[in-house]
Amino acid sequence: MTLPIYVQGAWFVGALLFILGLKGMSSPASARKGIVWAGYGMLIAIAGTFLVPGLQNLALMALALGLGASSAWISGQRVKMTDMPQMVAIYNGMGGGAAAAIAAIEFAKGDVHSPVATTLAVLGALIGSVSFTGSCVAYAKLQGLMKKAYRLPAQNVVNVVLALSALGLGAAMIGLAPANPELIYVFFAVALVLGLIVTLPIGGADMPVVISLFNAFTGLAVGFEGYVLGNPALIIAGIVVGAAGTLLTQLMAKAMNRPISNILFTPMVASGGGEAIEGTMKELSALDAAALMRYAGKVIIVPGYGMAVAHAQHKVWEMTSILEEAGVEVKFAIHPVAGRMPGHMNVLLAEAGVPYDKIFDLEEINGEFGQADVALIIGANDVVNPSARTDKASPIYGMPILNADQAHNVIVIKRGKGTGYSGVENALFYTDNCRMLYGDAQPMAGEIIQHLKTMG
């Protein structure tokens, strides 16, 4: 059926706004504008869809949109910034699930016949199903509903068997199109289980890469189903999101110096027997930490997940403002995999009011640690561990790290003496220039602020 020009025009404008929106999201300064553009693009694309001639079940469509929009609005208003990673994970999953559901409906109706359309529908269904269940597991882990990773005795064998089974069933659906209902049911069941089983063993340290990967999966699934439906807006939006997610996943994996295949099939575990760490951990008080920073010329702050858990970003910015008023130069150093999703620390700092020009990526800031009087590490661990440079037995060996150990003084705010998500002891904490300030980041930052105010 040839669609009216106004429907095609609406979809084209929507797709164009999706691209402009994604472009805007590439920079923190324009991210808010980009989100607004993409939102308008979605609104126009939906309006165009309602104008398709002969459309049925308009009331159910409107009801679904109303329920989805209202629940998203309410959850978006209430979600804490520290809970944003799990919201992103579940939204990724919903997108993948929607793409898989579209494919299931088209298969059930028997409307997919051509080899190309059937192949893309099968691929979209497979990728969307994996993204859906995998994202649900990611959400459960980030939300604290699932406390640990679960690994089957023959995990990789099970992964391969499930993947080959899903591909085999998909090939059968392509060859037998239109496929019988039983084959469709088994295919979707295997695809959903595959996403679940692949994600269960993945630990928290790899979660930023996994979220980005599932985002790419969702985009690809949406693009494939857009072709099946003949909807150019879905095709363009899906391909753009899939391409962006794929590039981001590669960048995140590079930042950890781990191939994506290792993240999915080889969990990060401590091997033991690595380099022996000499020295002892040395504590200092909040008063000493305040004095070191108050009379410093340059301070670099390295935030990590501990800052997010403690909701300390506002206190950290208040502390920064006091130091700057006293003439101290303060910068923030962000590792690509700090937190639980790409850009997690940037989002938290921006929400607290930290200007974008004070936040620097690893490549931009690493050369400045040697000139810093103090490096203040707040709840970060593996991303500042110098063992990544030297200990070949370490699971984080080769991972680019922030050179915090090169600062004249290092202060670490940490809840306890435990290791990071990699399970590796941090050699930085035992160096002569490092001091530990134990406690949750928010009250510790509050104590430092009180001491800074008395120093004038």
C-alpha cells in the first residue's frame, strides 16, 4: 500500500529530528536540547502513524500510548539521579521487547513472506528478545534486586548451544515462511532464555559496557522491524541508535582493555597470586584532608560509584565552591567506566551544578595529575589502581587508568577496606603519598566542608 504523502512526510521529519537529537546528545552542553528534539520527533512520528489510512484498533493504541506516557512521566519525575542507570537499562529492555513483540505479531498474522523481510524480522526478534531479558537482568542487578552474578557450570557451552539453537530455529522460520505457531513459540522462548543466561554471570564492573551493548541491540532490532513494517522513521531511528550504541560499546570496552567477547563470555574475576603489595594503609582525619586541600594550589577530584551511592554530589560541589573561593584550582577527572552506565558521573555532577568546563575525560586530564597537589578519590577503586599498568596476573591489567597516584598527595574517601568490583586489591592505597578517609562520601564531605569554613 502506498502511503499518503503527509504520513511519509511526518515520518521523514520525525527521523530527521531523531538524528538531530542524537547529535545534540553528543555534548553535555547541548544534551538537553537534543532530548527535546528527539521527543518532538517521536511525537510527530506517532501523529503520522495515526493518520495511516485503514488503521484499526485506534482506541487500544491510544490507551497504550496513554498508559506508557503517563507511567514514563511519573517514573521520570520520581527517579533519583543515582538510579538513572537502572532506568536506562529497563528502557533499553522495553525497546527491545517492543521490537520483538512487533515481529511476533507479524509472524502470527502471517504477513511476513519475502525472504529478506522474513530474515530481518527473525533477526529483529532474536536481538530484541535478547536485549529485553538481558536488560531486565541488568536492571535487577543495578536496583539491588539481584545481589550477585550467577554462572552455570558449563556457562559458555550453554551460551553457544542456546545461540546456535536460536539461529537454527530462525533459519527454519525463514525457510518455512509463514512458520507454524509452535516453531515461533519455541524460537522466542529460546531467544528470551539466551538473553537471560548470557547476562546472569556478568558482574557490576562490566555493567556500563553491557548497558551500551543492549542499547545497540535495541536500535538494530527496531531498525530491522522498521523495514518489515515499511516504516522509514523506525528504520532510520533504529540504525542511528544501533550505530551509536555499537561505537559507544567499542569505546567502553577499549577503556577497560577487554574485548566485548570477554565481557560476555569471560567474567572479570581476581586470579590471585598477583604482584605482592608492600606498605600499609594510612588513615587521616577530615580536618587533615580539609587542610591539605585548602592550602593546595591544584586539586583533582576523581568521583566513582561510591559518590553515587552516598548521594554526595551536591556536597562535593559545595566543597569545590569553597575551595575555589579560597583560590584553589579544582578539576574533575572522569574515567569512561566510572559508575554503572556511560556518562553516569557526568550526569550526577551536572545535576549538582558542576559546570561542564570543569569535567575532563581520562585523555584530557591524565597529564595533569603530576602537577596536582591533591588527588581526591571519592568512591572509585579499580579505575585508579596502578596495578593495571604492571601486574600481568591482574584481571584489570592493561586497562587505562587515571594517574591519580602521580599527584603529590592522594586522599581516598572510602566506606571500608574492601576491594573493587574486579576483586583486586588497590596498590594505590598502600603508597607513601596516599591517605584513607573512611566513611560514606556524603558525611565525610560534610565534615570537610565544616573544617574548610573555619579555615577562612
